[in-house]
Amino acid sequence: MQKIVKSRGELAEMRFVMEQRCDFATRTKADRHVGRWAASRLGLDENEGERYAQTIVDTSIRSKDGRGGFNRVVADLAPLGTHIEMVRTQYSIAISALTQSSAISLAQNYDASRLDA
């Protein structure tokens, strides 16, 4: 009985770690997407835009609350009159698209594994 409880505990811990990694990857990709969008609004060329997007990702990773990238984009776009809700919308779109594509990928892998069985 103790082995079962220990195994369940280990599985729960592994699941938590996997979920945290997936959440981190999704947030990072969303930061990159919004960074590219903001770069285009700022009039940056493709190379500058990629560097700017990476700056947004790095800023987000370094911030204690994970909102550093969001706050930076809001501050950078404020002089252009871009409302904070526009930035929130861009993040929502990015996260929704990433979550949806992940779900589709999981479903396709599940279907493929059933066909192999």
C-alpha cells in the first residue's frame, strides 16, 4: 500500500513539474509573440524586432512576478497611445493560439498512438 501512495505522490510531483514547464514555455512564446507585435508598432525592422522580442522574454523571466515583459511593452507603447487593454488582448490571443495548438497536437499524438496499437 505504501508503494502505491509513494508512486502516486511521485506521479503528482512529475505532473506538477511538467505543467510548470508547459506554462513557462507558453508564457515565453506569448512574450515573444507580443514582443514582435510591439516591435512592429514601434517601427523596428525584422532584426531589431527579434532583438526587442528577446528583450521582452528576458525581462519577463527576470521579473519576480513574471509580468516584466508585459509591463515593458505597456511602457514602450504608451507614448504611441496604445492602451493597456490592447496589450492584454495581444497576450490573450497569443496564449489562446498556443494553448489551442498544444491541445490539437496532443489529440493528434493520442490518435496516432491508438492507430499503432
